[in-house]
Amino acid sequence: MNVLQAWLLVGVPTLAVGLGLFVRRSPIRAVLGYLVLAAGFGLMTVFHRASGALFGGILALLYAAGRGGNMERVDTGADEEGVPDAALHPARRRPGTV
């Protein structure tokens, strides 16, 4: 199998599924994404080492960015900067304001 066939049969589908699992912040989906990308890393390394290095680099970047860690469980919606307190807590609004 040459490099083009390896990318068409293994590389592109594995990247699409693996990175698609990281779209939303879910720890379970992130672990599945890591497993899919690790399998892609193993398979692509068998066929072409440089292509396997690309998968390894993507895995390293996602891990370094903290995807799938404890920050995936934290709700940051209420702590956003630039959101007025009245918008977050309507009960605290001053009378006469909208």
C-alpha cells in the first residue's frame, strides 16, 4: 500500500472521526477521540512514518491544550468576563432598568 492509499483508507477517515469527537466539550468523547487518533497513529506509522508523526503531533497538541481533562467539566458560562451582573442575575436589577 502506498502513501496515497494509506491516507485515503486510514488517514482521512481517522482524522475526520477523531477530530470530530473533540467538537463538543465532553470528557467521554474526548477519550474516544484520543483512542481513535492513537489507532490512526499506529496504523499510519506502519505504512508511512512521517504520516504517523503527523498523527502524533495532533495528539500532542490536543493533550497540551487540555482537551478531555478536568476543565471539560467546568461550567464557565456564569464566569464570563464582560457580562453585566444584571444579565447574569436578573433578581439583582435595580428598579426601573430593563
